[in-house]
Amino acid sequence: MKTINTVAELRTTVARWRANGERVALVPTMGNLHAGHLQLVEQAKKNANRVIVSIFVNPMQFSNLNGDSGDFERYPRTFEDDCKKLSAIDYQPDIIFAPSVQAMYPAGFKRETRIEVPEISNILCGEFRPGHFVGVATVVAKLFNMAQPDVAVFGEKDFQQLLVIRRFVTDLCFPVEIIGMPTVREKNGLAMSSRNAYLSSEERERAATLYQTLQQAQQQIEAGERDFAMIQTQATAKLEKTGFRPEYFEIRRAQDLQAATDTDKQWVILAAAWLGEARLIDNIVMESPD
Ligand code: PAF
């Protein structure tokens, strides 16, 4: 496993692999790796001869693009630890690609070309984090152009992010297969996330309520309840009672995150809520029983 910091060296290495007819997978991350990330790497290894894990804390997705840098500075950076975790697994990647901000955005991200996916970028998380999905789509597109992967693997915990990525890949004709992997959870059901590092041990236990509330909503729908607004209101109240500060709790059509209707094939129940210093997101995708 080798660490590469420059785009030029990454390109030379990938070109050599490609010349040998090898299939290349990319797992984009911002580091602070947990078991969920390691499963993405395992899946990548199953789908390619060569695996690149990128570790880059992307300032553009923390920014509202007007100067506010959000929680970019305090995002946990654990590069040494991440390398240890990746070298300890059987399905070790071939390369860790860890570019500097300068290498990623030579002209500064506020002055560079951006990718904006309309309709799904400004709702839900996008409403509370303006500019976030422009930052995600732009950096992922850059990583695709730098690493030239055949396949890229992402977690389904970031459901909206995955839709944004699938959409720009289709719209802009990127020749990359996108694989989504199910959310990996702690024993109590809490979705694994780098942001869980901000939770105290007491909050970590309480945080499981987020997933339980999603499950309850799912059960209500499975039992035939179709008053989605009522389910959302009840769920929000439950989260507030447990000490969360919910941003949204929504039942949406899975395909495009628009309002759910009885005729949809698949729904997704999504929530974002603060607990203490941590902003947590989670979701459950369900087939419509009708
Ligand atoms: O999910 C993440 O860790 C990031 O949003 C990603 C996809 C690596 C882009 O910076």
C-alpha cells in the first residue's frame, strides 16, 4: 500500500495498471475511517483488480461558497490512524491518494468550475447546508478525472449524496459504475459516521433513538398508515423529547427525493438531527407495500 499526494503520480500509476488491462476502483473518503469505510474498500476489492482510497477533507463541501467555512477546521483528521487501519485489513487498497488542498484546487475552490445538480441539491440536507452538494459533486468529479476509476463505492447512509453523484455521473456521461453499500451500524443501531466522534458516551447511547424513530415510521407505513405528515410530526416530537435538535424528518420518493405518493415503488425515510455537537443523518429505504 503506497501513499500518493500528487495528481501526476496517481495518473502515471493508474495508466500503468490500465495498460495491463486491470480494472480500477475508487473509494472516496474524508478519512477518520471506521468499519463502514472498510466495507466500502472490501466491496471495491471485489469489483476491481486495483483499489484507490482517497482521503481528502474537502473544504468546498463545508463552505456555503460565500466565505463561511462551516465545521471544516474541526473535522477530525486522523491520517496516521487511517493508514494503520487500511494496512491491517486483508483487502488492503493499493494506493491511498491524499492530495493537498492546493493540489485539489490550484486556483482556490471559490474561483474554480463547479458542478451543480438541480432539484435534489437544495432540499433536505442541501437546504440546511447551502452549497454542500456542489462541493461534493465537484470534488467527486475531480477525483474521478484524477483517478480514472471504472467503479466507485459510496455508503448509502449519505443517501442524498449518493443520488447527487449518480445523477451527475449520468448527466455528464462519466464512464464510472457507482456502487452504493448498506449503512454499517453500531450494536445499538447508530449509523457509523466520522461525526460520531463528537458524541459523548452518554450521547452515543441516546443517538440510537434516531434509527429507532426511523424504524417506527417504517412500521407505521407497513401497517398501512398513509398520513405521512402525521408520521413526520410524531417522529420529530419524539426526537425533540430525546434531546435532539431535528433539522428534518421526511418520507420521500426514493428515486428523486420528491414528495412521497401512494403510487411510488420505493420510499426513503430520511432524518437529520443535531445531538450535542454532532449533526447526525440516517435513512431507511423501503419498498412500497402497495
Ligand atoms: O462522504 C464523504 O466522505 C464525502 O462527502 C466524499 C464523498 C468523500 C466527498 O468529499
